[in-house]
Amino acid sequence: MADAEFDVLVLGAGSGGYACALRAAQLGLSVGLVEKGDLGGTCLHVGCIPTKALLHAAEVADSARDAGQFGVTATLQCIDMPGVNAYKDKVVSRLFKGLTGLIKSRGITVIEGEGRLTGPRTITVGDTAYTGRHVVLASGSHSRSLPGLEIDGERVLSSEHALRLDRVPASVVVLGGGVIGCEFASVWRSFGAEVTIVEALPRLVAAEDEACSKALERAFRKRGIVFRTATPFQSVKTTDTGVAVTVEGGDVIEAELLLVAVGRGPSTDGLGYDEQGIAMERGFVLADERCRTNVDGVFAVGDIVPGLQLAHRGFQQGIFVAEEIAGLAPTPVSDSGIPRVTYSHPEIASVGLDEATARELHGDAVTTVTYDLGGNGKSQILQTAGFVKLVGLTDGPVLGVHMVGDRVGELIGEAQLIYNWEAHAEDVAPLVHAHPTQNEALGEAHLALAGKALHAHS
């Protein structure tokens, strides 16, 4: 017999799990939330929040280093990593305390410990079994490695290890040119390290529009970040001074550290999913568009479900599942409408289809326009280069928005509304965008796509 029963029983208190718990409690459902670590999961403690704190510190370092171009005399004396880490940890601590208080105030029962699915509606923690009328699996993800590549936490690091470094390494090889790899490469270069990215795919951030990849590569090259694309990793050896990384072709790259940033895998091993008949594929939990698994009453959200591994995806799926359980018939969360941001210097922000995918689907009906940030007053004030690229249908809606430039991640809110509401360029062009803001670049791009270009575009 179960020791406690809930309307909703959630396994995992990361972005997807805690959002589900909060919304379910708000809707008057009794909620049990099982978590073996700290509330907030990877995103809050070893992912989104601490990495972006490092990136902001890196931006401050760059601003101090480049202050002369703004007529400000300043000197960057050093990077005080204990101080940087204290700032980072303070941000995390504040958010953690806020989340903990919020969950407590909603009357959610937090069950501390490692949970395991031991029945279709049962999660066991230690010797105690808990049941739910509905069970939500939200166990998150972990840093991947490659076969034969051991992460030792000393010379060969995961992103979690990198967040705890108490020094700026003299040199780093970053294995993986995706979002995580490019963000850490950007931080370390701003802090003064020599950085080399090794990527097996033909370009950095290969999931983004090719124009965005090329723009980031140009910016990284200008910053002195070395990258080797289409270059598979072969092996690594530790040396007296660090690591020696061998890549395909036999070249050896020596550095103080190797960061393994080859993506994240679903955290599902040993949690009883297989034993309870949950349909799985390569460790991921298979779920339909309404986040339902093949087992009645069991839902899955976040990184354990195939698709974009983004905190805000899991967050929205968690809200969706709570409303689904409550009978509100919410609209499913579509991956294509989820905004994506790489917080490097410069940033990349996008939503919807890239040009190549759009042309595969719609052929010659696709039209594009690129508005250069050189024509945007606020971007010139900030001294950032980049663009807003729109992918649309002739006489049809905007299919994708792709942006490169410092702080363009802050523009993605309007862009995702444009995409998700299937707006046409003609719908957006009359909207007033405040001057001077980078947000004007979105307006100018839509003016151009509507055939009303006022400033330079290509």
C-alpha cells in the first residue's frame, strides 16, 4: 500500500517538473514532487543560470578591455575567478531561495531522495512508495561523453566541472561546437584564455541557419578563437602540463584542459521506466504531442523526450501537462515554435525554420531578406555587428526569424510571437518599434520583406 497519494506525482524538479507542480497546485490539485538534488534542477544549478552569469561577467570584462573606444579610461587588471564564482553562486542562491519559497507556499509536498518508477502510478523513494492518479516523468538530462573518453574532472571536464573552476585556464580545447561549447569558448576567450574548438560537423552551431553559423565563425575568428570544423576527435592523453588531443588526420592539439561539450543525454537509466513498460528509444521516453507516454496516466516532459533540450521547452510542457490533467484542453507545445538562443559574443537567436529546411518544404515559394545591424542606431551605439534574417513565403507567413548580434536574445520574444501567430510581413510592418532600440531591426526587416525597405538591407 502506498504511504501517500496525490492527484499529480512528479519525478524531477527541474524546469519541466517544478512548472508542472506549480501549475497543478494552482489548479487545485494535490501534488507530490520528487527530487534527489536541489529544486530547480540542471538549469538553475549547473546549466542556464550559472553559465549566463559567467557570460555576463565575460561581457563586463570585454567592456572594461574595450572601454577606450567609448572615451572611457579603464584598465582590466585581472579576472578574479573566486569573485566571479561568488557572483554566479549568489545569483543561483537567490533564485533557489525564491523557488523553494514559492513551492512551499503552493502547498506542494516535496519528497527528497532518488525516486524510481515501481508501478504504473507508483514512485518509490527509499522504503516509501507514493502513488499518483497521474505521474509525470521529468528526470532531465546529463552531460554526454564519447566512447572511450573518460571525464576525470581534473584535466578532462564536463560543463558542470567547468562551472566550478577556480581559475582561468591558460588554454582550452573545447570538444563540440554546439551551444554549450560555443558559450564556454566565448567566456574563456573573454577571460583571456587561448581557445580551440574541435567540431566533427561542417560548421559551428550546425542546428542554426547557415548564415548564423558563418557570422559566428567570422566573429570568433576575429576574436582569436580557433575552431576546426569537420574534424572528428580521436583521443586524448594527459601530460605534465595538461592534455594532448589527437584529431582525425593525426594532428595533436595541446592545452591545459579539455572541455567535453558533445551534448546532453536523457537521465533515465535505473529509474524503472523500462520495467514498467514505458516505450523508450536510445534512452529517451517516447511521448505524443500531448506529452502522453504509452502507459495510461503517465506523462513525460523536458529533456527526456526527443526534441529540443531547452529549459523553456520543458517549462512550457510542464504547464501544458498540468492543464491537460485538469481538463483544460491546452494547445500542445510545438518544437518549431520554441525560441532558441546561443548566448555567446555575439549571440544567436532564432525561431521557426531555417532557410534550407523551408526550401525543402516549399521550394521557390520561399523568400528571404537580411537586414544588417549596421543600419540600426542602437546596435551602432553598442558597437555590435550582425543581422536579422527573415525566411518567409511569398504572399504567406513568416516561417523563420534568425538573428546574430550582441543582446539579440532579448528580441526573440516578438520574433516567436510573429512565427507562432503565423503573421505576414505586412502584418508586422505597420507596428511601431521604439527608437533607438535593436528591436527596430525586426521592424525594418519586416518592412523590407513587405517590399517597403527604408534602410540598407541585403
